[in-house]
Amino acid sequence: MPKKAETVTIASLHGFTPYKEKKGEEFMNENQRSHFKQILLAWKRELMEEVDRTVSHMKDEAANFPDPADRATQEEEFSLELRTRDRERKLIRKIDSTIERIEANDYGFCDQCGVEIGIRRLEARPTANLCVDCKTLDEIREKQLTGG
């Protein structure tokens, strides 16, 4: 029986345990698609809850401070929070499109070369649409173009 610390390290994204592949199992079968759909839905639910918390926080904390420095601090804090939510909004769209790919049985394969992306990579980044090799080449091209 695993110790409590071991159990915690086994947990993956959003409290899900990693998928255990069976010998000879077909890649992206119904069980695997269901596993990733559950991960994505849980991730989306967490992001939506965070949006709700932000809205209520901003309503509760909104005040018209007489001190300009206090007002500026609050506005900067809200601005940072809204930028974070905007990134999360884009991520929610990507999660939705990934769920559509799962339902269309088009999930888990690289968009550029068509090879299997791999269970572990998808668990690390469920919205991944490129295999490690294509993503690496994509990043190298981007660095060459931007000089960064």
C-alpha cells in the first residue's frame, strides 16, 4: 500500500491519476478519449470558478479611495487580474476546441506530421496538438524569426 506522500505524487492534472495503458491497447481508444475529456472538463470548470471569484472579488473590493496612490494600486491590481482572466478565457476556448476534437475522434495526433502525440505529453498538456519533435522545430523557427 502506497504511503500518503506517494499517493499525492501520483496524482496528475486536476486530481486525476495518470492513465495506465494496457498492453496492446489501441492509441486514443474510447477509454483514453474519455480520460482526457474528463481532465479537460475539470480544468475548464476550475477556470470558470476562478472567473466567478474574480468578478465577485472585484465587486467586493471596488472602492473609490480618496488617496490617488491607493486608487492606482487598486486599478493596477484589477488590471493584472483582468489580464490573467483574458489569458484564461483564451485557454477556455482552446479547451473547448480540444473537446470538439475528442468528440470528432481527431485527438491525440500531431497536426503537422500525424504521429501519435503520446499519453504522457497529453497528460502534461491536454490541449497539445503537436508532437514533441514538431513543437521543438516550431519553437526553433519562432526563435529564428523573432531573434529571441
